[in-house]
Amino acid sequence: MGLIVQKFGGTSVANLEQIHSVAKRVAKTYDQGNDVVVILSAMAGVTDGLIDMATKISESPEKRELDVLLATGEQTTAALLAITLNAMNYPALSMLGHQAKVVTDCSFGNARIIEIGAEYLIDIIKKRNIVVVAGFQGCDIKGNITTLGRGGSDTTAVAIASALKADLCEIYTDVDGIYTADPNVCEKAKKIDKISYDEMLNMASLGAKVLQIRSVGFAKKYNVPVHVRSSFSEEEGTMVVSEDAGMESLIVSAVTHDKDQARITLKKVHDQPGIAAKIFTPIADAGIVVDMIIQNTRAQGQTDLTFTVPKKDFQMAMEIELKVAEEIGAVDVLGDKNIAKVSVIGVGMKNHSGVASIMFNTLAKENINIIMISTSEIRISCIIEEKYTELAVRVLHTVFGLDEED
Ligand code: ADP
Ligand code: ASP
Ligand code: MG
């Protein structure tokens, strides 16, 4: 018996039938004597649909208003689950972000949680109520509704689990755990029983959207045990926990991919102090996150500079750089949205050489051109043409010995 936070993703609450299944699972946990706090996403596809509607009206809707709109998706599911639980004679109360006292900064669309007023929630839970919180949303100190970035309900769940000192945070989703590669892309991906916060942080930052990266950061900082598992079965999933001795044995433990990438190249930039700052300052000021950067070797005092940004920011970044190019005298600005990043990750890579050469040779054998490369102690990433993503993931998964035996 204890306090358990259960989060259900969009596919787990896609219709009333599934909301009923969620209610049964919550009720079962409650009947076992646990206190339960439920965090819900919007029904699958609803957030995308709301964004589509807003962008039909305006190309760049006011961010504050967009958050008011997007928050409605989670408001709907939270209320529907509470109504379902009540109809089953369970005392459930739904709450929006501000009611659950999820206080954030004021970065609309990508807000960070500053604090959660735990006493209020604890008071309600102690009276044996099931609290159903709308995920993905909070409010800033002025009372504006904010949202936490795509996939943000994971972060609501872990943050509430940490604020309430819950015994466990369960993330229910449409796969039965965290795999060595996206199981929807790589048939031979294997389920991982236990993964360290650091490795999961890397996977999430490199495209494994099974957990939002900020939720993993929270879990690591506050040592929240997270169990990722399926809404559609009773099977054990994957535990995300602190690193232990046995975890370093694999050289490569996962392959990830990220199609949310676009590339921008400034041709023939003067190779002199201050130019890089001129290129990247306006990008940072626009709140755009740059991932990889490559500067070519200097030739005749000039160089090409290439970098990647999320696809959604591509248009804005191109517009910014066209202006910058004029200012600094760059010859041209090229853009490409049809790229993807594939990465191999492994804590064990720290002590092994040769991983990069195996990766490059494997891609070469399939005739896949590597457009950009970046590395860290525990990962290697390559930018390739988007159409080769699935193939690249599969061949890398095989060559590093990760395939599930038949
Ligand atoms: P939810 O709506 O429940 O939050 P998401 O779509 O955000 O679900 O995350 C689950 C999806 O993450 C899976 O359907 C799967 O395609 C994807 N995914 C990507 N990489 C992995 C991985 N390594 N292991 C498991 N799932 C992964
Ligand atoms: N509904 C939001 C999204 O689709 C948040 C979430 O599902 O976690 O991104
Ligand atoms: Mg998600």
C-alpha cells in the first residue's frame, strides 16, 4: 500500500471505452488500499487537431491563446474519467493544472514547472479521494494557462509524483515498455527491464518520445522511480531508475531516430571573429533550439556553416538567416527538411573504441550518405536523408547485437 501516480497517454484514453478500462485499472489500484493520483493526456490526435484549427485561422497564433486552446484537450479527458469513476461509485475529483497548483514560468507552449502546491492535493487524497489531474498544463504566477511542450503529461506525472513523494510513478502507454529501438520501426527491438535515468535522458533527447525528456530530468533529480508499461496488458514494463553496477556492460544499448530535424547552411561566410555570434544570436532570441553545428575548413578566408533546428522552427530560422546572410555577406542560404538523425547510445561506449567506425561502415554498406556527425562520451549521431531512417535504425540495431532472438 502506498501512493501511486498513474499517467495515461493519448492512445490509452482515445475513446469512452478506453476511458472505462483506465477507470477499472485505477479502481483496482485504489481497492488494493493505495492512494491514487491519475494524470491524463488528451485523447489521441486531439492536440494535433486543435493546433490545426488554430493555424487555419492564423499562421502564428498568439502563444497565450494557443495554450488556452490546447489545455482543453486534457480538461475533457480528466472530467470524463472522474465522471466514469463516480458512476462506478468511486470518489474522484478532476482538476485542471491551476487547481492542482502546478505553477510554471510564463514560456507559453514550452513552460517549465516551478513548483507544485502539494499540501492541497495531499489534503484531498488523505480523505481517500482519487484525484484526476489534467496533464500537460499549469499556470504562471499571473494566472495565465500555460502548456509544457508536446508530450508534457509525462512531466506533469513525474513532477506531481515527486511533489507528493509518491512511491511509484506509472506511465501507461501504447507499448509495453522502453525498447532498444522504437518497436514500431524496428521489429526486432527488445524490451529493456531496467534503464538508468542518464541513458533514458539520452534516448529521449535523441528522439525516443516514449518519455518527454523533462520528465526524465525530473525523475533523476528527485529520484522518482518510473515504471513505463502498457495500458493494454498486465505485463511488467521497464523501470527507469538510478544507474547500478550491472548497467555498464552493453557497449551500445539502444538505437534512436528523430525525424523532427531540418538543416540550414550558410554558404561562404567570412571566417572571422564574431560571425558565428551574428548567425546564432537572433536564432536564440527567437527561442529556437539549435542541435548540431558544423563549420567547414576555411578556404580563401571563407567557410560554410551548417546547423540543425526542429522542423517546426525551420521556416522562422530560414527567414532569420536570410536577413543575417545579407548583413554578414554570406553568398547563399540553403535549407533541407528531409533529413533525420539516427543515434547509437550506450553508457559502455565510454570504455570502448571502434563504435563510430562500425556505425559509419554499416551505413556505407547500405549506401546511406552521412550528412553530419556529432558525438559525446556515450552516443554517436548521424544526420542522413529522411527516407533511409527506418533502414538505418534496423541495420544498426542488428550490427550492434541488439536484435531479439527469433
Ligand atoms: P503516449 O501517447 O502514451 O504518451 P507516445 O506516443 O508519446 O505515447 O510514446 C509512445 C511511443 O513512443 C510508442 O508508440 C513508440 O512508437 C515510441 N517510441 C520511440 N522510441 C521508443 C523506444 N525506444 N521504446 C518504446 N517506445 C518508443
Ligand atoms: N496532449 C499533449 C500532446 O499531445 C500532451 C501529452 O500527450 O503528453 O503533446
Ligand atoms: Mg507521450
